[in-house]
Amino acid sequence: MNALELKVPPPVVALCLALLMWLVASAVPVAPPFDLSIGLRASLAVALAVIGQGISIAGIVSFRRARTTINPLKPGAASALVRDGVFRFTRNPMYLGLLLTLVGWAVWLWSPAALLFLPVFALYIDRFQISPEERALATLFGAEFAGYRTRVRKWL
């Protein structure tokens, strides 16, 4: 399974899963346990997506300020261990942001079946993106990364 490590950019994974969520929601019209007005549903969906994208952008800005790579497929090219800004609260703000955006999409679709893809995203990213990234950071930054890893959670 190592063949999948660092091969597919996380935004592409999120986009593919968003498409699958839409297809399943369209094909499996299961009513949620309660109804929510379209206005409230849209507001909640947009709020989640905006918060998610804000967290992702904050992570990108922190990387840019530290002048390190934002390429998720080349973690070995990192030139700095970023621990400030949003990285004080989560080691993976860009992935957390994508997950929250997918949660917003699931709310918009209002389909329990669409919710099944949220853990798929988290598990895939954890196994095939975060784990190899953290191995690379441990090699590059040693004890500094080990200390950071003990202080800050992986997701939130």
C-alpha cells in the first residue's frame, strides 16, 4: 500500500470524494432523521466551508511566511518546521480545512449517505499523506519535530 503514499494531492482526493458524495446522495435518496430548511442548511454549509477554507489558507500563509514548500507531494523539501499561527492548534491545518469543507458539502447535500465519505477522507489522508509527511519531518527536524508532535494534535 506504500505505492499510494504522497501520490495524489489532497485537494484532488477531496474533490474526488466530493463528487462521490454527490453521486451517492443523488442515487440513494435517504431522508435524514430530521429536516432542516434550505436557508439554514445553506447557511450552515457555507459557514463550514468558509471556516474550512480559512483554516487551510491560514496554514498556507504560515508556510509562505516561513519560506518553506507547500507541495504536499514533496515533504522532504521542507526547509522549516512551522509551529506558529494555526500550527499551534493543529499539525495539519490544510487537511483539517479540506475535511471541514467536505462536512459543509455533506450538509448542503443533506444526505446521511454522503457522511460516509468523511471518515474515508480522514483515514486516507492520515495513512497516505500525513504519515509519510511526519516520517520526513522527523528525519529533517529530529527532536524539534518530536517535541512539536507531543504538544500539538494531528487534527485538532
